[in-house]
Amino acid sequence: MCKCYILFSASRNIYYTGFTTQSVEDRLGMHISGYYGPEKFTADLDDWKIFLIIACNSISEARKIESHIERMKSKKYIENLKKHPEIIDRLKLMYSSDII
């Protein structure tokens, strides 16, 4: 299953949004370990925690939702995704049109 996920770093009070077909826990470990290289956004912090996981029906849907969240450039929007799950439902409807 594909997932869009959001990580949170308390030390810098920032969010990171990604997508994966792996388990989000495994992906989190890769971010924390520096697997993606020292120049990547998540590399210099080791306190990332899973904030939210959005199960998606396809990799395309997961990418589109990730991109939408990133375009919003808003911590408040990300926090509202968790507080108001109906926002996630609307995103999934909006970006699921390519599912057969």
C-alpha cells in the first residue's frame, strides 16, 4: 500500500512530507540514519517522529497529496489535517481520479 506521511521535529518545530510504498516506520529510520545523504532536508535532525500517515490507493495519489500539502506551505494546514480528517477525505477524492 502507498502512503503519504508527515514527520515532525520538535527541536526545530518543522514538518517534513513524503510518500512511500514501504512501512512508514522503516522510512523514518532511513531519514534518521542519514540514509538519503547529508545534504537532504531530514539529515541534520535525529528527533523526527511520525505525525500523520495517509493511506493512499496508488503511488500517483500519494505523490499528488504530498505535493498538495507541500504547496500549502502551512504548519496550520498540516495540523488541521490531523484535527479534521475530513480534509484528508476531500484530498483523496480530489486526487483519486486516476484509479481504475
